[in-house]
Amino acid sequence: MRYVDEFQDPELAARLLDDIRATVTRPWALMEVCGGQTHTIIRHGIDQLLPDEVELIHGPGCPVCVTPLEVIDKALEIASRPEVIFCSFGDMLRVPGTGRDLFQVRGEGGDVRVVYSPLDALRIAEDNPDREVVFFGIGFETTAPPNAMTVYQARKRGVRNFSLLVSHVRVPPAIEAIMQSPDCRVQGFLAAGHVCSVMGTAEYPRLAERFHVPIVVTGFEPLDILEGVRRTVRQLERGEHTVDNAYPRAVRAEGNPAARAMLDDVFEVTDRAWRGIGVIPESGWRLSARYRDHDAEHRFQVGDISTREPAECRSGEVLQGLLKPHECEAFGTTCTPRTPLGATMVSSEGACAAYFLYRRLDLPARPDAATGRTPATSTTAPDPTAAVTTPSLEDSSVV
Ligand code: SF4
């Protein structure tokens, strides 16, 4: 399959690994921003194939994972109302809120439906003019444009019974927050290629300059990841910190102007809470005043619901790259994909789910005392291009 098979070529993977081994002279810690990249890395064992000097730290780029508990509770409250048809991507249905999830709301009689596009929800609203139809709009710069387009269409077509529960977040402020953390060990970033395909790369040079970190726009196949690592390590070894696009088949510097124009029209930047991390200034979007009539939070008066995150789940540390999933005491015991304590175990892009699905259960649980690094070895040698059947966590997923 073009653009997939050719980016899983074993010989090219071996050559890229050789190049990285020949380049690296000292330890470097790189963060892959996106949960999709994390899954590629864990699925193909890329972190185990890299030289010991290169550590990959998993970042906060899983949209389901960073959606705060209080937004889940708002969704549960709205979905419980008899007049509501609550539509969502499948990933969100098992994310635990306080005491229950959307599946349980459905089991109790709530009309909760899995859809594959926000436009499906708009169609449901047109077909059910006597019901209130709400779409759960979460995610990064990747899911925000179609959700913006759906609200734009709802307003244009006069579909007044459609609204959006919005919890959209933006990557650059998260990078800024990570770099400002006193515990931050990140020295370079593999930026999320799909985010940059929408937003372009203009937001990144100031971050690279301010924090002296290379930022390499990276794709999602094994060779994409290896090339991103290769370019990042090369910059670090040379003492450089520039923005580099290693995903030119999808990303242009200006991004997607039509999608950005839609975002600018429908949304406005706002402060957003990130699950387990807290509020990051200007890190999200909300509907702009023109579209406030389609804001579910406003329509259903759930703005004042606030919830405390459960103490036993350490997903906040996982999302900031401060903890590897298997280092959480609950991992694989009280917390599994069937009995998740946190969203990072539920989501098909969550780091905890990746470690569980790809059997990273036998890794040493604590960093090596001498080096301070977590050994990334397992009992079986991985193949970076092995064909692996990805277990599906849910019916559909947020990208
Ligand atoms: S393993 Fe479970 S409890 Fe631990 S951080 Fe991950 S989701 Fe939270």
C-alpha cells in the first residue's frame, strides 16, 4: 500500500538505525508528541532498537487522554437527559468519569450513539428535529477543523437542535508547558505530523529558539519515526535547534489554509485544562461568540461542573513524560483496558494502552540506579517492520 508499505521497509530501517548509531555520542531524551507515534514506537519496538543513548519519552498528544475529567462529567450529565441524543467517537464511551462512563449512561437508557464523523451527528439532528443532538468535540488541531465545519454547516442550514461539547486543545502551548516544568528532561521533539499538516510549522521556530530544542516534524510509520529521530539526534549532536520538516509528503509550512480559516471563523483561543496537568494558558479553543448558540456547555448550563482527578491514576505524569506507564503501581493490575482507571489506558492512542497491548509488562519497573534511565529492553528482539495486528479498543477513534 503506497505511503504505508514503503515506509516499513526493513532494509531502510536498518540503514537509518546504523546512521543513528554512528551519529550519537551521548545520551539524549526525545519526546514524541503524538499518541499515534507512541503506538508505532511501542508496536514495532523502535525504542528497543535505538542505541541506549537515545531515550524516547511519550508526550501528551492523545486527545482522549488529555480531556479532563470534568469535561467527561459534563458529557455524562448532558447524555443523561431524556431529550438528548449524545453522539461521540467510540473511544470516549469507556473513558471513566466520576463513578460511571458513557456506556453506563447508555445502559441506563440514555441515547448515546457512536458516530464516525461529526457530520453524522448533524444528519441525526436534521432527522430528529424534536430532539437535542450533541456531538462530543474533543481533540487537537486535527479533529478541530471537521468539528468547526460541522458547526458552520449547522448554522448555515439552520439546524438549531445541534450543539457541540467542545474540549479542543492545541499542541504548541503544551510544548511550552512541558519545557517550563522543573522536572523536564526533554531535549528534542518529534512534532506531530498530522497537526502540522493542518497548522503548518510557523508556531514552532519561537519554541525551538526559546528552549533551545530541535523540533522535527515527524510522521507515523516506522521509517518516519526513525528519520525523525535521526534528524533530531543529528541536530543535538551539532548543537543546533531548528525546526525541520521530515514529513514533507503531508506537511507544508503554511499548513492547510482552508482548515485554518475555518478554525479562525468558528473557534477562539482560550485557556484549557489538560487532564492530570492542569490549566495551560491559551492551550485550547472554544466556540466564538457568533456560534455560541451551538455551544452545548452553554445550552445545557453545565459550565460550573468541576471535578477532582482521582489520586490513584498517575496519567498526568505519564502525559508529561515523567513516568513510563509500567511504572504506575496500578498498571496491568487494578488498571487494564477492561478496567481502566484513567483515560491513558482506554484510548487507542494512550501510552498505558500501548504498553498493555504490546505486552510491555515484563520491563523493569524502575530507572537504573546508576544511569537514572529506565532500561528499555525486553525478552524478545523486536522487528521494526513486523506486521502486527493492532487490537482495537473501540469502534472508532479520535485522531
Ligand atoms: S496505568 Fe492506569 S492508573 Fe496508571 S497512569 Fe495509566 S491509566 Fe492511570
